Amino acid sequence: MTGPEVTSRRRGRRTRTESAGTRDRILTVAREEFSERGYDKTSVRGIAKAAGVDPALVHHYFGTKEQIFAAAIEVAFAPALNAPDAVADGPLDGVGERLTRFIFGVWENPATRTPLLAILRSAVNNETAAGVFRRLIASQLMRRVAAQLDAPDSELRAELAAAQLVGCAMMRYVIKLEPLASVDIEQVIARVAPVVQGHLTGR
Amino acid sequence: MTGPEVTSRRRGRRTRTESAGTRDRILTVAREEFSERGYDKTSVRGIAKAAGVDPALVHHYFGTKEQIFAAAIEVAFAPALNAPDAVADGPLDGVGERLTRFIFGVWENPATRTPLLAILRSAVNNETAAGVFRRLIASQLMRRVAAQLDAPDSELRAELAAAQLVGCAMMRYVIKLEPLASVDIEQVIARVAPVVQGHLTGR
């Protein structure tokens, strides 16, 4: 081996764009591997093999398995990470409905639901994965939502609101408990939005 | 082999009590296996081996792997199945606090939390396990809570209340998001009980 990257191109012709392409390809493969196998059963070696690169290159771009997972779920979780914008996009007395509608929008769409489910599975199964997920939602979601609330306990408020939404997602999309699994989503939003509003701005 | 049961005792001396003992031992082992390995990686053969019996005897007592899982989680989930009694044990306008306090009591105790976490893991990871869990909580929990409410949509109400409680458990005990993970449980109950009350009896 002459270097960490294994490609069919000659090293001399590699450009910055090609490196970015390789990095993206590894990240896409990592997302798929973590999604299909879960955190425990995914290995750096397996990601490297599926991406057609040397494991050293995966380490070079992303670091440890934990760090690759962090990068992969940040991409997979990206749609949900727009939630703070939904919170910011209007007056505070409509925040419950905006946030609830936004979150269920992400869950109702199979294309965005599937990666969320995969992250949830890894987080429930593995302490390290749970830690990565915890740091992601704390920094990218909870703190950003909390920052828009005018209350000393704003982070706890954001988390209790999130708990109602996460619990609904568990019951509707994972456990698939009836009638909640089949009831029209507008009916769910009508019941849940006031609760989310209450947690965020109540009393 | 002379029969499905493999024990050191002579067949002629076996009694009804011994059979019950064997059945219980298999169930205990099954609970441990499902809890440690999850639904996917647990096999009837593995349960039989750990219990020191023939796989045919496990099938004889419990049926399929899915049916063994159903029996095992009914035992593991037993503490939570007293929730409908907590609901019944007082006036309807205090039901939110009674149910919330009861459920967090189960989750706060490591001895009852551990089997709940194991069931949750299996249900999130495997569709068959999710189905078994769904049928158990539908028949033993949701319908029994709903039966005590005086509303046409009582099952949906029970499920939305459960969603708030399940979501809090996910955030506090699985993802361990701060401040929710460390805040005094009485503070959580004070915030969540009115929401549960609202879902169950509101408007």
C-alpha cells in the first residue's frame, strides 16, 4: 500500500473533489450499515469493505467507530434537526402546533422515518450509540429549542415536550398500537399540540 | 431418550409439582435469555440447553418461540400490569397523578426497570416481538385503563397518556438526556401528571 486511499485512479490525479466524493461515499455506506445492522454489529472493516476502501481511510476521515456513527446519524437525523426552525417560525403561542406538526411530518414520511427508526434502534440497544444520540439531540435540538423559550427551566420543558412526541412515535410507528397507529394524523396533532404547548410555555 | 423431559429423576416418580417446577424453570431461563440476547438472537434450543431440558419439552409447555416470548414478557411486564388497579384505586380526577406515580415507581426501581428495558429493546428490534408486546399491552393495559374512563375515545386517550409516560421513560432511562435524567422524580411527576390527567379525562 502506498497510502490510506485505495482507488483505481492514480494518486497523482486525485483532487480535493475526489476526496470529498470518497468521504461522502463512506458516509453513505456507514449510514446504510448502521441502519441495517445496528451499532453493535457494524464494524469499521465492514464499512470500508462495502465502500471499497481501506479501513485506514475510514479512520482517517472519521476517527473511531463511535465518531463515524456520530457523523452518520447527524446526516440521518438531519430532517428532524430543522425542528428549532419550526419553533422559531412564528409567535410563541403557536409553538406547540408548529413543533408537533413538524415532527409528525418527519415521522409520517417513510423516507425520513426509516433513518429515524434505525437511530432509535441503535440508541436503545447500545450505550455508546445512546451517548452519541444524546449529545446530538442535546446540542442540536433541545438547547436550540430551549433557547427560544423565556423560562429558567427551558431545557426540561423542551425535553418533556419531546418525550410526548417520542412516545407517540414509539406507539404509532414502532409498537403500532391501535387505535393510535391508524387514527388520522390530524386527530393526533389536535390532541398532542396543546400538550407540547403546555410543556413549552405553560404556567 | 425415553420422553421429552430430561431430568435425573426416574420418570415414575415425577409428579404434577415437579412438572410445574420444570415449566417455571424454563420460563425463568427464557426471560433471562430474551433479556440478555434480545428476541432475534434467542433460540428455543438455547433456552432448552440453559434450562437443562430437551427442546421438545420447551415446545410442549409453551409452543413456538413467539409463544415462549409472550409468556416470558408477561412475567417480566407483570409489575406494570398493575397500572389499571392504580387507575381504579380512587376518584377519576386524581387518576393522572396515580397512574404517573405508579408507572414511574416501576421505572425508578432497577429490579423492575431492567426487564422493562429488555422488552422495549426486543420490541424496537423485531416486528414479531413488537407484535407480542402490542397484544399484551393492548389487552392487559390499555383496554383495562380505557374501561374505567367514561369516553367514546377512551382507548386513544389511554394510548396518548401512555405515550407521554413511555416517552419520558425513553428520555430519562434509555437516552439519559439531561436535565430530565437527573431531575428529582417528584418534579417530573408534577409536570407529567396533569398531562396524563388531561389525556384521560380532559375536555
